[in-house]
Amino acid sequence: MLSPGDLIGGYLAELAEQRRQSPHTVDSYRRDLQTLCALLGELPGELSLPAVGSQHIRRFILLLHARGLGGRSLARVLSAWRGFYRWLGQRGLAAQNPVEGIRAPNSPKALPKALTPEEAGRLLDTAADELLNIRDQAMFELFYSSGLRLAELAALDISSLDDVAAGEVRVLGKRSKLRLVPVGSKAREAIARWAARRTEMAAPDERALFVGRRGGRLGVRMIELRLQRRAVAQGMLIGVHPHMLRHSFASHLLQSSGDLRAVQDMLGHASIASTQVYTHLDFQHLSLVYDKTHPRAKRK
């Protein structure tokens, strides 16, 4: 009989190699399946992964909920477990899918946190004289200008500089989908300034656009830390992270244009439902648009 590690390893390998899931997604599935194994270990006696029943899954979800996991997190866990048992069933390794029909408890849908235009300006309009700050300025301007995901920005190579100079950037998003996103003038200027000095930090054969002190590709965790440090240095008390710049890009662009479909394309969302969370325009903005455009709202 295959061990839990062999079963999980085989499933994750298929996700990465055949279904071309992103490394972030595969890591998330790995953690959720490790959680399943840990919960199995808390049961009396020994129970193999293929022998798990729906009663066990319900118990595990109740335990995780009691330990503080919310509805969205539990839904993600169930999705990972459901896909794993579907894979086992297709190979005759499990008699049933114990996760089918089990749903996570509902939880209030949290709106994505975004900076105000003033906060975004405060974060980005800072002096960048030292080499590290010049690099950071280029990264963060590009985040806000084009709404990239963290992994997409970290994966950029110097080959993208020609596209950036022309006002656009090609990124490989989730499920290896390529998209073309505009790059604003501020971001182009910051990237050109970094490109002129990049060789002072980059290793001779390094292809990455953004590199660290050792000359190699800058990792996503270091990008997060550099943004957090900049926010603290600017006296911003809120927890600023790279995805917040993506949220801010989407929210501010949507407020200005009202074009939900265009924002969807630029974000690389497969479903427009994912983009609709950015329609939380502030009430004053909505009131202003209403007063200016609705026939019955115009004052005589």
C-alpha cells in the first residue's frame, strides 16, 4: 500500500506537471493535504487516507472551524481535499469521495483592502537615490501601474524591457495564461532608471529584471518585506502588502473608467465575478456620478 506521502506527492506532481498549476497553488494544496494528515493522526487508532469517510471530513471541518478558520479558508481546504479524493477515485485507490456534498459554513465576504489615491501617492512619491531604493521604486510603480500579481512581477526577465519602453508588459499569469498590460509613464521612468544601474547588482548571466543583493532573482518574500519597510518609513500604520497595490490599481481604475470588462482583462481574471469585488466605490463618488448623470437627480 502506498504511503500518505506517496499518494499526496503523486497528486501534487500531476497538478504541477500535467495541469500546469502555479507553484503557489501547488504549495497551498500541499499545506491543506498535510493538515488532513495531521487531523488523521489525532484520531484514535490508525486510519489510512483512502479509508476516510464523510463523517471524518465533517469532524475535521468542525475542528478547524473551532480553531479559528473562517468560511473562505475552510472552503479552500475542502476544495483541495475534494480534488485529491477525486484523483484517488479515478485511479481506483479510494472507493468514494468523502468530501462530496460537504460545504463550508458561510462567512461574510470581505472586500479587498485598497489604498486611497492619496495613500498610493504618499507611498510612491518618495526619494529613490540609493540603488536598492531605485530598484524598489521600479517594482512598486509597476505594481500600482499595471496591477500585477506578486509572482508575476518576480518572474519578469530583462527581456521585458523593450515592451516596457513601448508602454506595455507581457506577463504569464495563472494557468500559464499570457496577457498584455499597459505600463504608465511613472512606472516606465522608474524602470528605465533601474535598468540603467541593474548591472551594478545583477550577476553576469542573471536574466531576472529585479535582483537582490547577491545578484540573483529577487524572491517574493523579500519584495513583501521591502514594501512593508517603505510603508513604515512613510508613517503608514496600515499593513501594506503587494496585493494591496494590485487591489488599489483595480479599484482606482474602475472608479475612473467604470469599465469592468477592461479591468478584468488587465487583472487576468478568468471570471468577471472575481473582478466585481472592486465595484465597492465609495458613496461620495457614487453620489457625485448620480447627481451629474441621472435625469431625475439634476438640479434645475
